[in-house]
Amino acid sequence: MTSDENKRIIETSFHVRYAETDAMAVVHHANYLIYFEEGRSQYMRDIGSDYAHIEASGFQLPVTETGIRYVGSLRYGQLATVRTWLEENRSRRVTFAYEVMNNESDKVLVSGFTRHVWTDTKGRVTRMPEQWKKLFESNFPA
Amino acid sequence: MTSDENKRIIETSFHVRYAETDAMAVVHHANYLIYFEEGRSQYMRDIGSDYAHIEASGFQLPVTETGIRYVGSLRYGQLATVRTWLEENRSRRVTFAYEVMNNESDKVLVSGFTRHVWTDTKGRVTRMPEQWKKLFESNFPA
Amino acid sequence: MTSDENKRIIETSFHVRYAETDAMAVVHHANYLIYFEEGRSQYMRDIGSDYAHIEASGFQLPVTETGIRYVGSLRYGQLATVRTWLEENRSRRVTFAYEVMNNESDKVLVSGFTRHVWTDTKGRVTRMPEQWKKLFESNFPA
Amino acid sequence: MTSDENKRIIETSFHVRYAETDAMAVVHHANYLIYFEEGRSQYMRDIGSDYAHIEASGFQLPVTETGIRYVGSLRYGQLATVRTWLEENRSRRVTFAYEVMNNESDKVLVSGFTRHVWTDTKGRVTRMPEQWKKLFESNFPA
């Protein structure tokens, strides 16, 4: 999974929280899904499709699949950076990809993706609402 | 805070999860609120007032206050035991108290309380529903 | 990913915690990695290779890769069951596979895997210690 | 608990994460201890006593007591602000106080404190190291 240079990439940074570390003194592997979520939230805020607004308008984007590769780790006190981009944008599903780095080098420590379907609030799969279709497409050139 | 011998005390046990530890190699202090919640859930299941049923019938018991004292710690691999009892039972609020131990001694490692109000699903404070009033009172002799 | 009938499968069950749910009222997708970890911990306890002992003897099994598929969800109050088995057992790496169900049907709601490498406490990749090699092999017939 | 105007107050802000919400659609009550921790971390970074450095030099500040009052709640999409100050600064213990607000009003939603002891890495209570004694005192006028 590599970032396509035509795609918009959003970076967001935050400090590793002590609560996110585990007895190995590094960020527990499950927390990278939360870091990805934070990257995705920032991506959507930045392109003008705040996920809170999506839910408020009666739609949801539940996760249907994830994959993560871990080649390095993060420690308390480090500044984590998440790079997020749209990997796939279809009428009923969307895939985001992520890379996580720290502030001390540009080495990718953890990478992965999350795949989502568009549903209504009852969980029924639906087409992507027009409102966000345009926003997403403008950030995902065909 | 000591347990009153007239009160019903419920014990529940579970293994410390690796994800619950932090870089000090012990359970992160915030997780004891989750252990308390697990103790409270088991208490309610045991007296026949499963919190899932309370919510399904249109009521909630949000937390309004907590206090915790930490004198010891738990590590991955240990079996945590939570002792839970009703400390206070009023028409609009309820207080649970907790003690957490491990399986290697009977020393209390962490103790605390959570105070709750009865609300409807819109968060408006309400009287305790009759249905649970009886159950709670039978476990909290005046 | 399907379970091989020759392999030992370990089941462990626990109640969904309220803290594990999110605003969609179902278990947040990141928590399944913690459920997998609980399944893996129980697997290792059951075959006699408690992960706490592995760490105490100077070895670690950090996660290098995970993949998860979500086809259903779990709610507060349900009893989650995790089925865990060894999918791959090599000299330097090991892969566990998982299926998560609830207590109301035998439908698999979430499935996935975690891949691990054997390292020493400094994070250097090492061969699987003889002590656990025998235990793991006895549960993973060639 | 009110903020003393002579004391230095540090504010830090971050978006509520979806994973931090629960089935009531608000931030789960345990996560405020993590918000407090983030406030405390920022406080220490700002006064020049990064907690990562404290641990690296052989000291720890484990939590011995906490108390929290909840009068309001936070939702996904809101910007949380944590105000942190030193409430007490003794040779062997330190108390931080906190207030949490959102970006939509200046109403305090959640407030609380965490009390800590200075220990060495083996958990033995010790005096506050000179190095941080000066930094802490300069932010806590007698």
C-alpha cells in the first residue's frame, strides 16, 4: 500500500498518551485503529465532511474490514503523526489508508487500511449520499 | 468506606488484559473505573436488574461522581476480583462501592465508589422506576 | 480463514463491557483486537504457556500484522465468545486466528488473525524458545 | 475545587475521539481520567518537566487518589478543552486539579483531581527530585 501522489493526503499529529502504552512500554497495537480513526476524522473535517455531520444527517460509515502492519513502535512522550488518504471511493463503500510516524524520523512505523460501507442509521447498506459524493470525489481524482 | 455486613456483596473475577496495562507494567489507573463498571454490571445481573434491560425500558444510570484510592496494583496474568455493593439507595440516586483484589492475597488494592442518578433517555433526572426499586431495596436493607 | 478440524480450538466467553461500546451502541471496532488478545491469552493459559511466563523468562511475542473482517456487531449485555486457534507455527513467527460470536446464535460476527514474531526483551527477533516449541507443536499437528 | 488565580493554569484542546464515546453517545466516564492525564502531560511539558524525562531519570508519579464530578457531557465532534493546575505541591506528593469544557460554551462539564506520590522505579516513595522541585515551585507560589 503506497500513497498515490495524485491523492490528497492529510496529516494530523498528537502526543502519545500514557494510557495508550502497555507493559512493553510502547503503544498497544489495538490503539493504532484509534489513531487511524483520528486520522480519518481529521481527513473528513479537512475536506468538509465532518463525520459528526454525516451521522447527524442519518448516515453511518461502519468499518467492515481492517488490516495493519507493524514495523516499529511509538512511546509515551513522542509526537505521533498520521497520514491519511482515500484509497478507494465507490458508491457503497470507501477505503482509507494510513501511515503512522513519530516526530523523530520519517520512517513509517505502522501502516494499514480501513474499509467502510455507507449505511442508514438502521445499518442498511445504502448509496453514498450526494452531498458527500461530491466532496469525496473532488479529493479522489478518477 | 467499609463494607456493611448486612449488605449483599457480589464478587466477580476476570483476568487482567494486556491492553489494560501501561508502561509502568501495571493496570492503568483509569481502567479501575471499567473494573468497577464490570462489578456493577455483574451486581445488577445477579440481583435481576440487568442494566441492558434498564436501558431497554427507557432509563439510564449515568455516573455523576466517582472517587478512587489506589494502594496497590495489578499486573497482566493476575486474576482480578471486584467486590461490589450498594452503598446508598435513594429515590433519584444510587451509590455503589467497590474493592479490587488479586488472586494472590486478600489485600484490597484499589477501592472506590460511583454515584449515579436515574434519568430518562433524554437525560432528565427521574425517580427510580418501581420495577427496580423493589429489587434494589431487597438488597439494601434499611 | 476457516478452522482446521485437526487444530485445537479454545473458546473463552465474557460479557461485553459498557466502556467497549461506542455511539453506534455496538462494540467499537478496535476492541476486537482486545477480544482477540483475550482469546489468545486464554489459549496460551490452556495449553500451559501463559504469556506472563513467556515475558518473565525474557521473551516477547509482539504483533507484526493483523487483519479483521466485521460482518456483525455485539452490544452491551451480550456474552461474547472468542474461538482461538493456531493458524501457523514457525521457528520465528506464529499466527493466531479468531472468530467472535455472541450467545444468541452461532453466527460468526467478527473474524481475524494476528501474526507475531518471537523476540527477546530488547525486541531482537529470535527463535521460538524450546520450552514453548514443544507445547505449541503439540497443539499444531504438522 | 476552584482555580486559584495565583496559580498557573495550562489549557490543552483536542477533538473527542469516536472510540471514547459509549452507547449513551457521550464520552464514557472513565475517559476523563485519560483527558486529565493529557492535561497533566501538557502541563508538565509546558513547565519543562516532561513526564517522559521524569521516568527516564528514574522517577515515577503514580496516581494514589482521584475524584471526579460530572455535570455535563461531551460528544464526538466536539473540541474538548482541559484546564490543569497544581493544587498541592509537597515534598513527597503532588495534586493536580482539572476542569473539562467543550468549545461551545465556557461551562465546566467535568472537574476533578489526581493525587500522586513521587517514587523510584521500584515503587518506593521518595522525595521530589531537586531538578523538578524548582520547576514545580516556580509554578506554585507559596
